[in-house]
Amino acid sequence: MKRLLFILLILPAFFLYGQRIGKLAPEKPPMEFPNNAWGANLMFGDGGFGIGTFLRKSFSPKVSGFIDVSFAESKNAREFEYFDYYGRSIVVGKENRVFLIPLNVGIRYRIFEKELSDNLRPYFSAGVGPTLGISTPFKEEFFKSFNSAKFHFAVGGYVSFGADFGLSKSNLLGLNMRYYYSRFISEGVEHMTGSVKNEIGAFYITLSIGMMY
């Protein structure tokens, strides 16, 4: 009986030591996405709503270059808008509507590519370039006011932090936060009566939708 108990006790040990030590599974190589991307930007910020488009090319898994252009309204921090009985927009002291059309060329740098899965691809980016400003009289109807438009030229750029999402190699979806800065090289713009601004800064949350190829 003692011999049988001894055999039962040591039998699992033979199976334990008879097994080979398993190897760690090899790391999954990072996904390779197409080098080129094109799409549209929808911008929401303290300056108002904006739209834009972009073209991007990857030079390496971490570094990409891009060019983008956007069109957005710029508002003064002192503006307070309300509507009258007939639905007309009224902003006390507002002289002009101001729109900005920046054209930027820049670099995007992907971060945490080894720590995070390819489903989330965060990055920093920065761009610089010229900006065209357009001011139209606020007292005139929106579309008719462009007949009296004035043009202003500026230089500037933006810095941003964001991420692309998903594992699709054809569809692109991203979200980023941008801070734009523009400084006029000629006369500034007059949002409010008697207040001319030579530089404009604005923060936007930007949704990017496009395609990779």
C-alpha cells in the first residue's frame, strides 16, 4: 500500500518535468498602411466652424509629410451674438465678418507605435504657410457682403496632437486638436469697431475623414 501511494505521489512529477518549457509568442509585426492619404477636415472651435482638405504622404512608419488648406470663420472673444424677432443675427459693435484660409505644409510624427496597437495611432504634427484673410461688412447680408470684401495677407501655422483610428487600409478616420496662429503682414483685420487685430490665434477640434491608397 505504501509503495502504491509513493508511485501516485511521484507520477505527476514525471509528467511535469517531461514537458518542454514553452516559448513566448513572437511579437506581431506592425501593420503596414498605404503611404498616401487624402480626405476632408471638419473643424469645430472657438472661432466657429470650418472645413478643409488634406494630402499626406508617409516617408517612414513614423514620419509623414502633408499639405492642407482650410476655410474657417474667425470671431473676436468680445463678440456676443443674439437674434431679433425676425431671426436676424445681431452682435453689438461688430464691424466685419472675418474668414481665414490658411495653406500649410508640415510634418507629422507618430508616437507610441510599439506601446499601442495599430488600432490607435497617435501623433504630433506641425505646419507653416501663408494665410489669406477675408473681411466682409457685418451690416450687409451674408452673401451680398462679399461684394465689398477686403483681402488681408498673413503668415502662420499650427501645432496639433491627434490620432488615427481603426485597422482599415483604405478608409481613414482621425481626430486631432489644433492651435492655429496667424500674423498679418499688411494691415490687420477689424472684427469689432475700432479694434484692429494684427494677429489671430484659434483652437480647433478637427475630425478627419478620408481614404488611403
